[in-house]
Amino acid sequence: MNTRTIVTLTITALALAALVACQGKSSSTDSSTDKKVVKVLATVNGVDITSADFDREVKALPEYIRGMADTPQGKKELLDTLVMRELILQQAAKEGLDKGRDIEEKLAELKKRIVVDSYLKKKVETDAKISDDDLKKFYDQNLGKFKAGEQVRASHILVKSEQEAKDILAQLKGGAKFEDLAKAKSVDTSASKGGDLGWFGKGNMVPTFEKAAFGLKEGELSGIVKSEFGFHLIKLTGKRAAGTRSFDEAKEQIKAALMPAKQQQIFMQLKEDLKKGAKIELKESTPADAQPKAAAQPATLPAPPEKK
């Protein structure tokens, strides 16, 4: 995935942050960063963009793309986006577009959404718990879903040029830590996890990658493997034979499958509890066909990893 995707995916988050920034520059240090050394990454017409600002924007990224901001190119792209945002804010202020009724209304609406989202996150995610007994019950009733062929667990470093792959391979043979180089050099989203791809079976990865990974011994490092995505260096970190996965191995996957329905159940109960003590007057009749949706059901387990 091209690192410029970061810019596209952060447009909404940056736009919302820009609305808040129009009301005044916030402190570069907050409760999550007050123990860290805050560095100035760029200065735009006298206004500093700090490491704390950068970290906040990284946290606003979708989790699956967040690792891209850990790569050198990703950091460069995101910092460039922050610089451009500051330039736009300064120009908008010069033209008087940082004030006015429209801005105030949007800020008020944004505040409502943030408060509602924070409340729901706290109530729904905190209260939506699934006991180990319920997880085990699902496992016992669905053993057929947990039969699998031979699986391996691997980490990889993906780069765009063969020369860069050769340089990294030399560093690895010289004693460099695979996870550190993956975080610093890999352009794959797995970079933030040290290149870890988790467990996968045959048919989940592109053929050249799969052949190389399944041909390794546990702990062994591959040579340079070329695929349609670029050049890979693969390290095998685990192997397990075909058979039925144990409950402990499947536990987190089961939880991920059951959680959406559990969260919706908590949300529906929360709605009922809030309405009980409220005086609500509907000024317009509700459409006759507006029926509440049924609670979501965990029809399937999460999909296997995408092909690399």
C-alpha cells in the first residue's frame, strides 16, 4: 500500500482537528505525553509542530494503517500533512475564516459528537464482556469451525527495491534484530508489530511468499523473496500441524466473533435505561415502516488474513 494513503485517510481527522485548532492553539503536552520529551518537528511561520501533535494524529489513524506512520516515508508524509494543515489554518485566519457563526455551529456539533462517542465507548466497550464459560460453550458447540490444515506463523520485512532488501539481509546476518528493522524499514502495515503476520495456512498468501514461508524451519530466515508487492525477507516464528485448534488458540478469535452482538445488546439496553427516566415528547409522528433492527448475530468467525 502506498504511504500516501495515510494522507487520504487522515483528511477527516485533520479537518476535525483544524476546527478545534481555530479556537486557539492547544498545549503540546497532555496527560499521555507529559512524561515524554516533546520535540519540535517543524516550525511554520513561527508556530511549532511537535512530537506530541504528531503522536495525536497517529492515534487518530485507523488501527490497520497506523503502522505505516512508523516507517520513514510514512512519517515524512504525515508531517507534510501537518505542515499543510498549519499553513491552511494560518491563511484562513488571515482571511477571517476562523471565526463566524458557521464555525461556531460546526464546533458545537463536533463537541456533541465527541461527547456522545466518548460516553458510548466508555459504557458499551467497558460493559460488553464475554465470560470464558460463554467462549468455551461456543467452542464446544462449533468444533468443526476450528479444524485447520498445517499452519505457520511468520514475520516479514517488505521493501520496494532488491538492493534495499540485500542491505537489510546483510544487517540481519550481522546480528541486527529482525523486529527493529521491520519497524524501521518495512512498508507493510505489519511494520508496527515488528513484521508479525500471525498464523496462516496454505492459500492465504501469494504463492511465492507461501512457498518460501512453509519451506523454512522454525526460527530460520529466508533469502530475498520477490512477489507482486515487492521484496520480502521472511522469518518463521512458529509451526503447527493440521488438526483441531485448542480452545486457548481459538479464544481470541471467538471473542472477536461474538463481541459485535454483545456490544449491540449492551447498547440496546442502555437506550432503554436512558429512556426510562426521561420525559420525551415527539412532535412529529414516527413513520409506520420504521422498525427497529434485530440484534446482530455472529454468523461467522473473522476472515483469514489477506494475501501478502
